[in-house]
Amino acid sequence: MSEYSQKRLLSRNTFSEATESVLRDMVLGGSLQPGERLNEVSLASSLGISRGPLREAIQRLVSEGLLTVISHRGAFVRTFSRPEIVELYELRGALELHAVRLACARATDAELEDLETMLADTADRMRDTDPAYPQEPDFHLRLVLLAGNQALMRSALEVQRQLSLARSMSAQRPTRARAAVVEHGDLVAMLRRRDVEEATALMTRHLDHSMDSAIAALGLPGGDGKPEGDTRQNRSENDI
């Protein structure tokens, strides 16, 4: 391949990745709402790109589980039913419980101290500015990073992206946000003691609470004690 061709390929790849990143931010940031159909013509025009790179980005986000494509209708921002949320949390639990075990064995005392400091800073920010749990930095991804397993990190990141809408909505509930900070702190304390059994038990309970909060925030039946048969919102799970 000539140097010119290599530069063109690199430029195309970089442009495609930038388009993908912008579109992902629009989905995760709420500019494109759950269930909303993507208007390719309008999006391409507003982003100043052709529809080719946009379609490539759409396909990538479909593979990440953030968008869905319906034949003859187009691409839509994904919505979630309660069983889908539960399945994602089951997968998240499997990944993060393993991360806890690895972090107990591999993380240095200094790294765990940094994680503790990050939590203290998070608590200060919530007291001083906003009761919602901050989007960044992400405690769970920092914990997975301490496991020292890149394949585990990639899988955890994919699940985290799919759950980001539910988590961001539930994070706006101050009571749950404050409880999450306490639960994170308890977990770090067990990690510093290298107590694998108690750390995994705490993580299990924490993820159960997080799942219940996410389900409730999305208005799905079965969250926060709401019975499965509650039809007051007059819509099926697949409409969420």
C-alpha cells in the first residue's frame, strides 16, 4: 500500500471513529431519546458528514446494543424491558464479581488508597454541588481496571454502556446516590483488608440495589416493590 493510500485509510478510520464517538455521546447523553428514530438525513446534515460514515457509526452502535434496526423502518435508540435489564445486571454481576476477586489479589495498597480518595472526592462534590451521583469518574470501571484484565474491561465497558441510561436516571435519585457512595466505601474497605468473601458479598448486594433502582427509575414493573402486574402506566414492557 502506498503512503498516500495509508494516509487516506488512516484519515477515514479516524473520521469514522469520530463520527461513532459523537453519535454514541448523543445516545448516552440523551440528545437522542430512547425509542427515537434516527433521521439519517437530518443527522448527517447537522454533523456535517455524508450518510456513509453515519451508517457505519450506526452499525457499530447496533453491535454495542445501543441502537436497534427495524427492517424497512430504520434505526432506533434502544429501549429496555425489565427482563433485559435483569439479564444485563446478571452479566454485569458476573464480570464485576470476578473483578473484585482479581483486584483483591492484584491491586496495590496505593491503588486502593487512590480509589478511596476518589470516593471521598465524589462525596464532597455531591454535598457541595449536586446530590446526583457524578457520571465521571466511574467507580465500577476504575475497580475493573484494578483487576488488570483488558478483556474483562472491554466486556464490562460494553455492559456499562448499555446500562448507562438506566444508571444515569437512577443516579438522579438523591437517596440512592447517597446509598451508593456508602456501599462503594464499604466495598473498598473490604478490598483493603483483602477480604474476598465479604467484598464479593457487598458487591452482590450493591448490584442488586442498583438493579432495583434502575428498574424503578425506568418505570418498569417490579422495581422498588411495585408488583409485576401493576398496569397503572398502561404500557407494556417493550414500550419502555
